[in-house]
Amino acid sequence: MSHEVEPRQLLHLVFGGELKSLEDVEFKDLSHVDMVGVYPDFKSAHAAWKAKAQATVDNAHMRYFIVHLHRVLDPSDD
């Protein structure tokens, strides 16, 4: 009898929006921040981030970020 162990969920949040300036990470309008989604692993989060970043490449003030939610939820688990 084999017991498959599911890989642990390592949640990642992808979000972004237009920044006020290129020198700082302060959004121009928080009501327009694009919450792309929450992903179960870095690979899928990176794919979503890359798609959004490439789609907005013509606007230098647009930035997308990946937040490692699993590190925020359990900072002792590094």
C-alpha cells in the first residue's frame, strides 16, 4: 500500500499597479491595484507575474510583485 504525500502548499500572492515614481514603491491609486491572484507555488506565481509584467511593458510605472505568503503566515518556517 503506497501513501502519496502531497507537496506542501507554499502560497504566493501576485499583485501590481501603477507607481507614483520609478524611485519608490508607492502606488499612484490604491483603488486600482491589480490583485492578480494567489498561487500554490512559486512556479505558477512566477508565470502569472511574468504574463502581467510583459502585458504592461509599455508603461514604465507599472510594476507587479510576488509576495511569499507562506513566509508571512509562518515566519518561523524558512
